[in-house]
Amino acid sequence: MSEIGLTVNARKRVVNVDDDMPLVWILRDTLALTGTKFGCGVGVCGSCTVLENGKAVRSCQIPASEAKERAFVTIEGLSLDASHPCQRAWLEEDVAQCGFCQPGMILTACGLLRDHPNPTDEEINTVMSDSVCRCGTYPRMRKAIRRAAALLREQKR
Amino acid sequence: MNPFTYIKARDASQAVSGIAAKPQTKFLGGGTNLIDLMKMGVETPAQLIDITRLPLTQVEELPGGKGVRIGALARNSDVAEHSLIQQRYPVLSQAFLAGASPQLRNMATVGGNLLQRTRCYYFYDPAFPKCNKRNPGSGCGALEGYNRIHAILGQSDQCIATNPSDMNVALAALDAVVRVQGPKGEREIPIADFHRLPGSTPNIETNLQPDELITAIDLPAIPFAARSHYLKVRDRASYAFAIVSVAAALELGADRKITAARIALGGVAHKPWRAQKAEKELIGKTADEKTFRAAAEAELAAAKGYKHNSFKIELAKRSIVRALSTLTAMAS
Amino acid sequence: MAKIPSGKLPDGAGWQPALPKAERDTVMSATIGPARSRVDGRLKVTGAAKYSVEFEVPECAYGWTVESNIAKGKITAIDAKAAQGAPGVLAVLTHLNTPKFKSAPKKEGGGGGSGIRNEERFPLNDDEVHYAGQYVALVVAKTIEQARHAASLVLVSYAPEEPLLTMEAAEHKAEKPKKNNDEHVQIKKGDVEAALKDASLVKIEQTYITPTETHNPIEMSGTIAVWEGDQKLTLYDATQFVKGVQNILAHAFGLELENVRIICPFVGGAFGCKGAVWMHVLLAAMGAKVAGVPVKMHVTRRNMFVGAGHRTPTRQTLSLAATRDGKLQAIQHVSETLTSTVGQFTESCGARSTGVMYESPAIRVEETVFPVNVSTPTFMRAPGECPGTYALECALDELAIALKIDPVALRLANHADNHPIKNVPFSAKHLKEAYQLGAEKFGWAKRNPEPRSMRDGDLLVGWGMATATYPAHKMSAAAKVQLRANNTATVQCATHDLGTGAYTAFTQISSEQLGLPFENITFELGKSDFPFGPVAGGSNSTGTVGTAIHEVAGLLHKALAELAVKDSKSPLFNLKTDDIAMVAPGRIGLKNDTTKSDAYADILKRAGKDSLEVQSEQKPPEENKKLAFQSWGAHFCEVKIDPLLPRVQVTRVVSVMNCGRIVSAKTARSQIMGGVVMGIGMALTEETSYDPGTGLPVTRNLADYHVPTNADVPEIDVAFVGEPDFAFNPIGARGMGEIGITGIAAAIANAVYHATGKRIRDLPITQDKLI
């Protein structure tokens, strides 16, 4: 066990955890930020995605020892009232079904839109195929990303 | 996971002396493969040396037009997007983009990618009693087991696993050179000698010594590699390991005569498979489908399939034809 | 294969013109109010929706299992010393020290209230190993990493025996079950043999194979078990059946039913794998009891392939005989499936698909089940009908080709107006309209029937279609409503939202039935404290729970009427309560004179009540034997295939469904789309492969088991036809969770044939089968 300092959603936190505990468990079980999900533990499904400097990263692939002194944003940090353009677009397209993969999907979309503010279908396909949804929300998710892109552009204007 | 100690290395020599000081030590780069294997109980290091802070992340031109050097800790995504790589070695950029997912590419390092371990089920899951790679002498579970993803070239009766990396295939086609640092100093290992065929020691996968650190990968200048291509054949539209892949570059002279060719295959062998027989077959011939098919036949003549993977022989031939046809179409 | 002249359809086999638009619009299903977005949408996009293992329980420890690496045999020794001494370890449970579980409830057929146990044994209560992956020990430790590490230190020795792993090996144990959930599964009508021998008929006989498939919801199964003393147990469990878990756990630990509480407000997908009580649930409760602390158990993704069920593999032989003009004279569907040696779950492929689909004088459905040493299978989205329609609808396509008849025309020619076995009319069946609308939307008339005739550049293009069907099930449920004087209400039922949209649909139904604005309703589910809700399976929930809401609304109106008739200030004073009903939103009044009415809020205020609460009774559903109830649909799809490297890409899907009333337009569409997406996986990529030696699954994670990703899924056009089926239930809904996946794999396989001229009868259609 070690004391590890990290920043989550702009708040400095200190946790006492096993060195090899992945960030996803620090978030879910130590900090009670359960919006970050656990779907495979081996970096395949994407449901544990969080943002670091705006880039999507997999929290199950980052052990505590490596998470030290880094800053992450979880779905709770995007907004609690669903006001972030990605969350809004998701609601307007009624994307979610079971909802379990959705925080990871939304944050992956945030990462995509940061690099590609006006993504092509191919860019959406490539980036979003890295997250798995078993309910099959993909067609609505694609619509929501286009809608979020428009909302973000509007916001910048 | 097995408990382990964790230290951060400041520089390469500290990392190398650290690994020599304590047995069962591993370097930790992006961790995308090692952490998985530790969770599965396949890898059980007693110590991890975090090398991510070492200054080995540059992609830079070698002096005198000798090619390009990629730092061992450069992230796969950064290399894929680097203009030097995109312009001179598109096959490598494409291989990165075909590999893993964007998020894993953001984490994975090129040094780690070189050491990526097989996806053979029998290796990956310690529930299986037989695996000569994980537990030398225990046998090969895949030989008589479910072997759809396994090797058709260069395998032995000890191991039929494949190397899962896309990057390695491109490096094999490009004659890359791996630069390593050990207690006795630096040395260079040509990519063809870096990975090993399984033979009777499938547990030893590379010729890298346990106390050596990969510092860089050098790509020699190959002007015709500016027209190169990576073809990945997989089971779903994206995001899956290759069942077969081809890295290829072609140089065409007058009348579409082939003057130089580089071909490497992925998903078919324990190491990235440089297809020298096919290359030889192509030289001096006209670039057309008949020539490509003949070259593919020559390379795969020695291939051997098992219960579930014999399809790979024909699939590999077709993939070679497609990759070379794509390059030829780009030329015209 | 019969050659079809290219260019146009043979005479008389062509596509009929569509229904006039006006007529079509009248058959579109009515929805309840405007299309609503999911009421739980905001919780789900902000991460605030709490799934089972996410509840905060102080001092919670973690459970981690050890699994058997052999498929059959006995445990001879377990060395748990190292594990017991490892840091953080609170308990190591094995068969040597685990207290005996008390008892199991008596089984009820038809998905009754007793709970579901597919694996019919208790964990860690004996030394027998029945399948590879069986839990043989449980470690409870303070942190998850400590538990995982300690579990790796448990050493188990076995005396292995030769396992039965295949149909061939288990031949001598094969059984022909008479019934599955109270329904007859071996069906015989007319003289099938004679028709199959009749030389004047055109015949098809083919065998179709489907592999083991695994549900893989993204939320893995998991439970937190919390004891208060030794008589009260609370489980936060990811389940499709809170009341079933409650009953089974109460029996297993000898507790009073009301002392066992199950909580599950959200489920992160299930598709059938969370319907039964699996071993980890019992282990979490037992681990918590022995260790004396709350215990959280996550079933790892790896163990989701052995510890939470799967769709069993099937081998199905279809024999069809038809006249030259395409009238079916015999349909025979013989299926063989696997089950485990520790349960009886069977995948009945033909009974409720081939047994209902087409009119034919002779029909035979037969099934044989082989018990093997593989973990127990369970329901997976449309169990039976999903593989069954794949085989039947591929065979129909093969028959259409042999007859040179358009596949849609062949299906229309054999349309069953009446149930082919029960011989009663189907209620509110609009399959013909589904074919018509689907064909029109898809542009089916432009199809050239010749295989390999359609191209997009270098790519082969294939168009295929198939019929979808799923029976309408109903079970029993009860509901409770609390109406408040401010015109808001809370409605409760121990039902579930697996992502199906249940919260939204039941809020809509409550709004309609109670006569209150949508925004004024709070619908609560997922707690065993609430009135009975059945398992969320078999597409029964909307109709079953909807019926309970209908009944409780009637009781509420009656209770309001009783207050009003005693109230001299009410316009309904002294009238008979039997003459009173809801006459307008928020008002009850005289049924035949609606000028006499009173508002709910006024009645409550004058009675000095803040609220009024009523609860309906759980009673067996009413059976209507004069009609048959079944949902229908038609899928049309396009595939594109590179002839050199023939990976199949689905590029377009049109699915038209006939499911009675569409309660909630948006969530219903999403359900059908979800079924289609899972069907794309079934057709093209999904297979759980097993090691033939150990019986362990080899494709045991999401990297090796290929579920469809975004790039595999095209736009999916979903439409509905048909009116509400009020003969089935007062809501008029026949459900929609399963039907989307039926038929779609056949539509894709048929399109692959059309594109390539190759008939693949063995799923999934990976490229190795096409080169």
C-alpha cells in the first residue's frame, strides 16, 4: 500500500492503495466515482475511459503507481447536469440503452472531437470502434457525435 | 497480481543497472501488454522499473541521409502521425493505425511493441496446462487444440504461436535495426535477428538479453518505401488482431518491371515473416496479378496448416496479391 | 443449385405492388403519447445511474474465485495455507469448510415466481467437478488485488475423469424432452414422411450449425452481499429477476422471505445471462456470512464465459417439400443441442418458430438434448427462436432458389393466417404488411435474383431477407400506486430495466392508465420490496407489468370513487362506485354522463388526505384459447464482399416489426436495432470456441470473442406495422426485446449467398469459409 496523490476532476486527492491497483478501482471504489465503468479490465471494451489533458485513456491500464501526480477527468467531471455538449447531444439522440458503456463512449467522443472538431464518418468509425456497446447504440451514437460537433462549434463562436 | 516493487528510472544506465541488480525485473513502458499479462498471472515480475521518463521519445532524421531513428519510448500514435514516417515509410504509419485501438496506441511504446507477446490462448491463460512458452516442457496446447489463429510458417512441434504485432511486420519489411543498451554498452540487432523462431525454445522469443534495454529503432533510407502499404486482414471491420497481414513496398522500373520489392507477413509465424522467396520471384518480372500470385505461391510453398488454420495459406497468398496490386495501382 | 435466369423475376414470382399509403398508415401501431426520450437518460450520461456493485457499503471486502481446470472428476486435496496467510485475507472457502446451503425452492414451470436456477447445484458443497471453470474455492480479502493474489495461491489437486464434451461423446445420454417451460416441443402434424418421399415435390434438406455464443453485456455480473445479524440479508445484485433471487437466497440460507432484500435499480445489459441465480451470487452471500463482513463479487469477463450461461451450440436439419408453385407440403425441423450435466436448460429451436411460421399440411419438430461437461447454458436473446429462425429461414431461401420463386413471394404464398398446429387465428397479425413495407423501403423490387449478379465496383453485393418471429408471452405481476394531492403519483413494481426502456415505457403506461401527466409520474423498479414483477425475459415485461399497472389504476379509481360517493360536496355523492371510472385525465366520473365528474386532487383534499395508496394482487394471467398470439417481422439486408478477401460487411438493414402496440416509440426502435446488431454478430463474428482437450473456452475475452463494433454496424431502418393487440392484454403490447434478433442471421446468410453463390450453413460466416 502507498499514498498516492492525483488530481481528479480538478480536485487534488490522496489515496492509500495497493501499487498495482488500476486507476479504475481508485476512481470507483476509493473515490466513489462510479461513472467510470469496469467492463473487461484489459483495455478492450472502453467503458473505463477517462480523459487526461483532453485525450481519452483507459483507466484499467494505469496502475496506481503510474497514476501518481497525473490529472484525470471522469464523466462526473464533464458535468453533473448533462450540460456538456457531448452529454446534451447524447440525450437529444436518446443514445443510451443500458447505459453502462455510455460514460466511456461519451469521453471517447470528447477525445475524438478535440482532435477532429468536424469528424468524417471514417474518423468516427475508427475512433469509436475502440469502445464496445452490446446494446447496439452505434447508429445513434454516430448521430450524437455529429450533433455534439455542431454544438461545440456553436459554443466556440 | 503478484506483489512487486516499483521504481522509476532517471536514465538509461540507471535502468540497465537496476535490471541487472535484481532478478525477475521487467521494464515498464506503456504497460498495455505487460500489465495484462501480470493480471492473468502469466508474467510475475518481482520488480518493475518504470522507464517512461527516459528521454527516448524522439523521432528524428539520422545524419547523412541514413534514415530515421525512433526512440524506444515514442508512443505508437505519435510515430504513426509523424510526418517523416508518413512520407518515407507509410507502411509503418499504416501498420500502427491498423494496430490496437486509438487509446491503446496513445499508451503503447514502440519498444514495448517489439516485445509484444503472442495472443495464443494457451499461452495467455494459465488455466491451460500445456504451453512450452509459459512453462517449458509442458507441451503445446494449440497443436491438438483450437488453432485458428496460429502459425503456418516456421513453426515447430514445440510451439505454433504467432507474433501479434502489426508494427513488427512493417519493421521487417523495412530492414529496421534495433538499438539496445546493456551492461557492456550499446549494440545493434537487425530486425531479422531480433525475433526468433520457436524451435525447441519457444520461451525465448527474442535475442535481446534480459539485462538489455531497447533504446531506439533505426529505419534505413529506402527511397522506394515512400510507396509502401500495410494490409491487415481480420475477422471484423476494425479492432481485431490480424489473421494475416502484409507489409510491402515495390520499386517499378520501365514497362512496369519490378526492380526491388520488400514483403513481410504477419499473423503467420512466430516472428514477423520476411517473404524473401516471394521478393526474389518478383525481381525482373512485370507487375501484374500473375506475377504476384506466382510470388505468393513460392513463399507459401513451405506452409503447413493445422485443423483450424489451413485457410491462412490461401488467405496469405491472396493478401500478398492484394497488397502488391494496391501498390501497383498507386504507381500508375 | 438451380440456375435462375438473370435479369428479371420468373413469371408469377415477382414482387407485388405495395399497399396504398393511406391503408398502410392505418395499420401502423399507435403509441402512447408523444415519443419520449428515456427518463433515465440524464442519469446515464452523467454517470449517476447506480448499477449493483456500485452501491457504497462500508467495510466491504472482496471475493475472488478459483476455478477448476478440469472438466470432470473429483477434488482430492486443496492447499489453502498460503492463501490464508496472504495479506488482507479474511477467509478462504472450499468444499472442505463451507457450510451447507439449506434448500432450493421447488421448480415452477413457465417462468413462475420461484426463481431460476439453470445450474441446479450449490457451490462448494461437494468435491465433484462437472465442468471446466467451475468455482472450487472463494477467497475473501480486504482489497480486490489482495483477493486476486491470494486466489492465485490456492492449490487444488484433482482426480480427473474422462469428460463428455461433444454430442458424439454424449450420444448415449441423449434425451428428447417432452416440454420446455410447459410448452410441447416435439410436434407432429400430418404425414411428413409421405410428403418428403413424394417425387412430384421439390425438396430441400440441409443441416445448419450455430456455435456457442456468449451474452457479454458490458456490465459483468456482480453482487454485494450484506448481512445484518444472521437472519437478514441484503444483496445488491445485477439481475433480471429480483424476486427470483430473493426466493432462492431465502431458501438457500433458511431465511424468512421478507428478511432477504434484493436491490437492482439499473442493469448494464443482460440479454438473458442475469435471469438465473448463478453460483457467484450464492458465494457472495456465503463468503459474507463466513467472513463476517459485506462482500463484493465481480464476475470477471473471463468467468462470464463459464459462470453466467451462454447460448448452447445447435445442429439443425431442415427438410422442406413444396409443390412447384411454391406451396409447402411438409416442414421438418430436427434439432440437436447441448446442455450441462448439472442443469436442464434446453434451447428449443423449432417449436415456436417452425411450429408457427408457415401453413403446411405436415409439420414435424423434434429436438434432442445432449448433456455434456460444459458449464450450463441459459436463455440468450430469443432462446430457441433465434437459432431456429436462422435454420428455417435459410432453408426457405434455398427452397425459393430451387423453385425459382422470389423469397418474399414464397413466404407470402405460405403465410399462416391460423396457427398451423393449434388451428386458431392469430391475433392482430400483420406479417404481410411487414413484408410489403420492408420490401418497399429496401427497394427489393430492384433485386436481380441471380447470385453474383450485383456489384458495387469490385465488391460483390448481396440482398437477402428473412422472417422474424417471437411468441407473445405473459406472466403475472402486481403493482402499487401512491397518488398524492398535488396530482403526482409513484408507481412501484419489482420489475427491471436492462436498458430496455422499462422506466420510460412504464412511466408512459402509468401516465395513460392513471390519467396523470407523464412528468407527474415516478416509476420505481428493481427492489424486491415492491409488488411482484416476473423475470425480465421472454419479452414479457411491457405487457405483464403494463397489465398490472392497468389493474392498479382501476383500483385507484375505485378507491377515489369510494371517497367521492361518501362526500356530500362531490358531484359524485351517493352514486354507485360501479358506474364510475376515469373519464378524463385526472378525473373520475359517471361512465354514461361525463358531466358528473370530480378531480382526483379535489377528492383527496376534501377527504383531508395527502395521499392515497392501493396495490393490485398478483394473479395468473388470463388465457385466451380462441386466438394465438405471436409477434412477426421481416428483415431485409444488404452485404458487400470483396471477392478476394471475403470479409462480409453488412451495409444496410431494413427491419419492419409487428408487435402489437408500440408503447414507447424511441425505446422500441432501439430494442429492435439492438437485436439486429447482436444478430450481425451472430451471423458474422461471434463464437465461443472450446479447447477440445480440457473443455475450457479459449475465446474468453472481448479481444478474442468478437462482438460487433461501431464499424460493423450500418444504419438500421426500423419500422412498425399493426394495431394494438388488445385481445392479448389491456395494453395491447406483445413485447419487443427478442424479436429483433430472430431471422436476421438468416437474412445475412441469404444475402451472402446472393452475393457470392456460396451457401454457408455454419455460423459465424467468417472469411475462411468463403475463400
